[in-house]
Amino acid sequence: MSHPKPLLRVATPDDVTKIEALMKESTAALFPLFYDDEQTASAVLHIAQLDPLLLEDGTYFVIELGNQLIACGGWSKRDKLYTGSAASGDGRLLDPSREPARVRAMFVRPDWTRRGLGRRILEECEAAARSAGFRELTLGATLPGEPLYRAFGFHPTGEEEITMPDGRSLRCIWMDKPIPATTTPTAQSTQPPRLCR
């Protein structure tokens, strides 16, 4: 008897409720490893929100297993570095010839971390941004995500305390990664995410 495999696809408006539930579940479970209880509660409220422009632009992805979402994330061709009510930027379209695409709103269900899901979404983001003419990716990493981004080839460029609307602050790391002009096909890039730890 075969078991269903995780599948990556472009997110749709029908996914919003499940995406935001996954964002909040992931934040509530993983942020306490790096931030205090008040910071975590603030992040659940102000960061774990989906930017509707990501859906409109078709640049947001989900990984699902059966009818359950187990990971989500995407990229943006607009001038916003992160999601939620604390975000800055005007949402204008970026110039791919001189500005980096943004990696946005990466979340994995707590019981599915360290199985290659985040990397699979990053691969899709990089390929899509390359196709759109971008030469570089940038992101603002919260501390739980920083190891994944570093392992994928992002390099830190600075740190900042991001202040939430309620006055709480989170330490974030700005990171950049050049987009290679071409990629070498690998077995991993054409297969579903790994199911083993």
C-alpha cells in the first residue's frame, strides 16, 4: 500500500485559513526556543499573517500531505521584506536588474521540521525569481529560520531589532544570496521533499 507524498503547489485564496493556522502553530511552537513568551505571543499576533499580495502575484507556495498543509513560504517581487502588521515597505514592484527579490513568510508545521520542506520551497522561490529576471534574493530572518537560510547559501548582512505594534521587539538577521544564472539538475530538485529525518 503506497503512502501519499508531500506535494508542492502554488497557494490559492482557498488556502488562506489553513495557511494562517499553520503560521500561528509554527510560530507558537518554534519561537519559544529563541524568544521569550511575550515576544512569541506578539509574533503570533503580528507576524503570523499572510500578505494577500503574495497570493495575487502567484508567488506563494504550500506543501500539502493529503488535505493538510505542512509547510508554506514564498517570494515577492514587491518592496516588502516580511509579513504582518509590523511590516514596512510600500509594496511597489521591484526592478529585477538592480534589486533583490524577497523571500517571504516561511513556516513549517512543528512536527515536520528538518525534513527538507523549507529547502524545497526555497528552491522553488529561487527558480521562480530567476525566471522573473532577478539576480539576488534577500530576506529578514527570525532566529528560528536563520539556520535553514544559512544552509541554503544565504549570508548575513546585518541585524536589527524589529518593533511590533504592541512595542515588543524581535531580533532579526538580514541575509542575502546571489541567484546562480543556471542550476545543475539534482535528484533532490525533481523529487518531493524527504520524508526521513
